[in-house]
Amino acid sequence: MATGWKSASSSTPPGRTLGKVAALAGLSLPVEPRKRNVFVFEAREKYSDMPLLVDPSGIYVRPEGSVYLTGGAEPEEGDGPADPGDFEVDWPLFEEVIWPVLATRIPAFEAIKATRAWAGDYDYNTLDQNALIGPHPEVGNFIFANGFFGHGLQQGAGGRQGAGRADRARRLPHGGLLGVWVQPCR
């Protein structure tokens, strides 16, 4: 796959297939798909100006219009590569794990009702849970921008820009990385 420039470099696809594609090139990368559930719930109390709240347990909640989104309750124990065909929602996760945490943290959430949910895969960096960006240390023309684990929308554009600049920098006479300018979207 081309990186978008006239280049002899390859880039890896995002998401669940990264590890398999890298293996085709003889590379081992610490990125694998992990199943995650997201639940939508309604509450009598509306907190339209509520920010994203992340409990120390990892459970998060944020408003989304007239409803709330929550997730982050998958146990670390036994959490491994996702089954590629498993998109069934784990409803007991909401009832038994998320709801009690939310009700303790925000008493108004004692009376909530999950209305819908979805399950899907995230590309998970097993090494440090951060994105992999830039050239592989042994195969310099294999460029990565993967492992964002659900933060792709937030960090993907900058990650792609960083990977592209790393690709161009490896071809510069001095081999140095060009800076990446980051600023708020307007």
C-alpha cells in the first residue's frame, strides 16, 4: 500500500489486521484486536455540559445529545485477541459492572436504563497502549501509524502526518525527522 506520496514505502492498514499484515513482511508487532462494548443509556437527570468522565476503574461516561455513552469495563484478566466474528454485546457488563460504578460516582445515575449498545474491535498495542508511529527500526521503508485503541479519531490525523514526515525524513541527507506542527482545529 502506498503512503500517499510517490514513494517506495509501505504503510500498514489500520485496525485489527495490522499484526497479520506485518507478519507477512516478517515483522512482529505488539498490536492486536481487542473487543470492546459501548452502551447507550438514558437518565432522568440531564447534564448537557458534563465533560467526559473517566473513573479510576477505567469506566467512562459522556453525554451524547439526550443520552449518555459509557464503556471501558472489560476485565484485564483474560483480555486477549478478539474473535473476528464476535460482535455480540456483553449486556451483563453494563448491569453488573458499569451501572454500580456510575451510580456510586453520580447518584442521579442510580435510575438509568440501557437502551442500545454495540461491540467492536479496537487495535490494541499490548506493549504500552499507545500508538505506533513511524518507520520500523529494522525495515525502514515500512511505516506505521497504528495502535490508537479507540483514539484514532482524536489522534489519527496527527499520527498519519507524523508517519508521513518520518517517511520523508528517512530520505533526507541528514536523516533527521521533520517537525510536526500541531494546533487546535478551527
